[in-house]
Amino acid sequence: MADQANTIEVPTDAELLQAQADLWRHSLYYLTSMGLRCAIKLGIPTAIHRLGGAASVPSLMTKLSLPASKQPFLRRLMRVLVTNGVFAAEHNDGEVERYCLTPLSRILVDGVVADEHHSQTSFVLAATSRHYLEAALGLDEWFRKDVAPPLPSPFEDVHGASLFDESTALLDPELDAVVNEGLAAHDNLGIGTILRECRDLFRGLRSLTDCCGGDGTTARAIAKAYPHVKCTVLDLPKVIDKAPNDGVVNYVAGDLFHTVPPAQVVMLKLVLHHWSDDDCVKILTQCRKAIPSREEGGKVIIIEILVGPSLGPVMFEAQLMMDMLMLVNTRGRQRDERDWRDLFLKAGFSDYKIVKMLGARGVFEVYP
């Protein structure tokens, strides 16, 4: 055994060269993230949009008021972001002529007024923030520590604060603002798709409570599409105090761990992945108490990432990266179907159905 521990299988020449290239990619992926952050901080997606959707490097330099000496470096930054699908490039005689927006960079354009446009710049800025990176850098130390449950996240361990809690604002008010803006943008993106692809989900409903519904963006979209549905938003007092009181949605300040306003349907959209299994069971139990029987149309709608390889390697990797985000920064996690089924049964539900997969997310109906 000792001899085996001191020897190793030597890769072939081709395998060795590929392994080195793979090692470069995996070790340096963070530079792509930093390049994306740089593009957002400079305002490149918004500048391209305002220049008509396509722009040359010189026109970008002028629009962004960048010094001429940085033009070669901007080309190199854009080359990396084009390779990673953030932007596209138009070529003329083999040379890049203009850079264009892609679906990815369109959701990074700020200052656009449109029903279904929720700019994701704050999500990127939070995910690439110094505080998130410092938490990730402390991951090995966190694994070594033997502490009694409930286990703090690496973020809590490093910073002594919990995300989405008042302690985040005390840690860094700017971080707290960008994290909450990013959360709202992330959660509201795609509600139009849900309404179009899952029409039967809301048809025939009389009332709905959107738990952790923020400023009511999702609930207002549902009320607009289905005016007969009485929509209520439950969220913390600090959130409700800032919500627009337009008469379309009823707002209730509270804590979903203790009470959920009664309704025919309760909705949890991208909420449970922030919480541990035990906390999820507590939340789901309150939701079950708030709805009538299945015969009376009672159900809980859950919209969450549904981890699984069936959607292909790119989407699966995105799901796993989101799980790592939860591991580092919260006490929650992303879950596969077995995980979700276990939570539903532990909370006293009798059955569930996966209504549809929408990208990385699954739309569940859960029945009492």
C-alpha cells in the first residue's frame, strides 16, 4: 500500500496537455466573472444598447469616456466576453467590426422600461462582490471546523452576518442594497414566461398569497393576467414598508415561519433554496395550514431550481453553481426531485406534480 501511495499513473502526452489546459480554465474562470463585473461597472451592455444594439470599439470608447490608451485592452476584454457568450461579434474581412448584444447581455442593460425586463446587473455585482469572494476563500477552513448545528454558512463564519438579515446592512450597507436588488431582479425574471407556459396554474383561482413576494412585481403580473384573483403579498415589514400601494395587491407584513395569510393557493417562488431542510419543513407546514383541502382547490405552487442532468451539461452546471452559491452564502441548497418529495411529505402534504420545467427551474403543484 505504501508503494502504491508513492506512485501514480502517468497520463499520455495528449492527456497531459489537455489536463493542463483544463487546469488553466478551472483555475482562471474567476477572471471571466471579473471581466463580466468590469463590463457591468463600465456600463458596456447599456452603452451598446444605446448605440443601437451594435458598437465598434472606438464608439464604445467614446460612449464610455475611456482614455484612448485603454483601447487595446478593451478589445481583449471583449474578446473573452464574446467567447463566453456575453456579447456577439460582427466580422468584416476576418476583423471584428462591431460588438452586439446577446440574450445574456440584454438582461444586463439598465434604464429600460418594459414589463418583462428585470436587469440582472445587481445579481452579478452581488455574486462577484468582495464579501462573497472572501466567504468562498474561507471554504476550506469552514469544512475543518467542527461546530454544533445549526451550521453557519461560510459567509456567516467569515463575516459574522447573515445575508438578507439586518446584520448584512450593519456589515456593509452597499452590499445589503445590491444583494436585495439582485434578489428582487433574479426572482422576478421570467414571471411572464410562467404565465404563458403554465396558464392552467392560475386559471380558476379565487385568491393567492405570494410568500416573500417583495414589492409585489410577480403578484401584480398575476393580477393583471387574471383580474379575478385576489393577490396578497407576504413579506417582512422592512420590505412591505417600501412596496407601492397601488390597490392592485394587498400587502401583509409578517414572518412566513409563524403565519401565512389564508388563500386558496400559496406560492413560494425561489424562496426555499435559501433555507435548510428543517426550516423548509416549518415554512411548508405554515403554507399547508393556510390553504383549504385539495377538493376545494387548495394547493401550494413552488417555483424552484430542480437539479438534474436531463437538461444537458450546461444547464446542469448552472444548477450546481447555484447550489455552490447557496452552500457558501446561505444555509440553504438546491434540490433534486427526491429532496423535494421528502420535504413535501415531512410537511404533511399528500401529493405533488411537476407541472413544467422552465429552464433550470421546476414548477410544482403540491397538494394537502
